[in-house]
Amino acid sequence: MKNSLRKLLTYCLVLGIMILIIFAFIEVISRNSRANENLLEYIGAANTKPKAIFIGSSRIQASIDPVLLKQQLPQYNFYNLGLSGSSILYNCHLAEKLIPTIPSGSLVFVELSDFRLSPSGYFYHFNTHKDLYEITKKRIALSVRFNELESVFFSLIDVRAQLKASLSSSKAFLKEVGFTKWKTTYTGKENTFINSADVNAQGKPLSALQNRYLRILNELIAEGKKSHVKIIFMLPLNIKGAEKKQELLPIFHAIAESNKWTYTSDFIRKMSFKKYQGDIIHLNETGAKLYSTELAREIRK
């Protein structure tokens, strides 16, 4: 009995020491990261003109042309913060970080990407290990599978991506962020475009997990209001797989109309031609021009 108790206490002690080491490690790595400076430099934080910022996955990166938007709406400065592989929690966390740094009257568009927990390869351009820890805490509070937690644990102790982001030159960094022009045209048979029925369907009852996500979105909206920053959620035009649609669409329908961009049936019909796709889920350069032009009309409302 005494030996079993001694083993248990030893195990708890070792585990406690390991946790303390990990926390100390996260603190040191985060303190020496350039991620927050990168973010402020990229959005021109010193400029006091209202901003319109777009946060999401590579679908946002390929869809939003800041130059075209600036030509049509010179009263704003536009920034594309699409990062390949980013998911809802990462998008919301980045928006939350931005709110205190941008002028009153700014707009932050946030893509409803997916529920993935693992960080994207470009996460550390604008975030630190401490940010990853905060996002992980939120995801655990929502719901988490063991394999996801295991993946994030190894991300927390792997500093290679953050070191690479911190040591990269500004020129190399800028090549991996911002609007990306796709020159190709998709010729495959699979169709991933959402349709007007998806967007205009009656809201279905939300699952417990979807309700928890909706609470996070509403908290972000409330946080934006405190700083007179409007948060606007948007669906990707292309969603691959019925399961992902079932995850995202009920949440989108439950968001207040004033805090989302609802595509019109006519716009969806115009966008759904393959000539506007770069691949199965990304718009090409021509599609991005059409999408950004419609977005400018939405902002003018």
C-alpha cells in the first residue's frame, strides 16, 4: 500500500514538474517571438484611418483583393489576413487580438472555416505559443478528441515553425501572407459551391457544440462593439463535404443579420461557374475580382 502511494505521489510530482516546464517554455518562446510585431506592422497599426480586415483560411487569401477594394472604397485601408489551414477558433482569436489595435469605425470580416484544432503551418506569422495555448483552452472547453489534443501538445513543444517565422526576413514573410492570385482554372467534376438553399434555409436547432461556438462568436461581436469595431462573419463560397456544411450552416443562420454577409441567390449563381475557380475550393484571379466587387457593394450598404 505504501509503495503504491509513493509511486502515485512520485508520478504526480513528475507530471507537475513537466507541466511547469512546458508553461515556462511557452512563456520564454512567446516572449521572444516577433509575431505580434509582424501583425501590427502588416495592418499598419500606426495609421488611424478605419480599416477593413479579412481573416480566414486560404479561401479568404484567394478571394479578397485589397487593391481593388481600396480603389472602390478609399475611406478604408484593406488587409487580407487569410492563412492557409486556419479554422474558426484561430480566426476568432486573431480578430480578438486585433480589436484593441485598430481605429474606431473599422470592420473585421471573419470566415466560418471549420472546427479543426491543430494550427496551420502559417499560424506563427501572427501568433505565438501562448496564443496556441489560449486557443487550446477554449477548444477543450468546447469539446476535444484525444487525437486532436495529442496533435496540439506536440505543436506546443515544437518551436521550429515559430523560430522560422521569427527569423524569416520581411520579404519572405510577405510572400506567404496577403492576397494570392490563382492563375489556373478548375476543370474537375466535383462541385463544392454552396447554393442559395444553403444560405437561405430556415435555421435548424443547434447541437450543444454548435451553441458553444455561437457563444464564442457572439462574445467576439460584443467585444468589437466596445471598441466601435464591427465584426462580420462570412461563409466560404466553397465547402467541401456535406459534414462540414452541417457543422457550419446552422451556426451561420443563428448569427444576427447585422453581423454576417449573406450572399444573394443571384450572386451565388454568378459565382458558381468553373471559370471563376482556381481549384476545387479556391477562386482564381477572375473570381476574386468578381467576389471583391460584390464585397465592396456590401460594405457600402
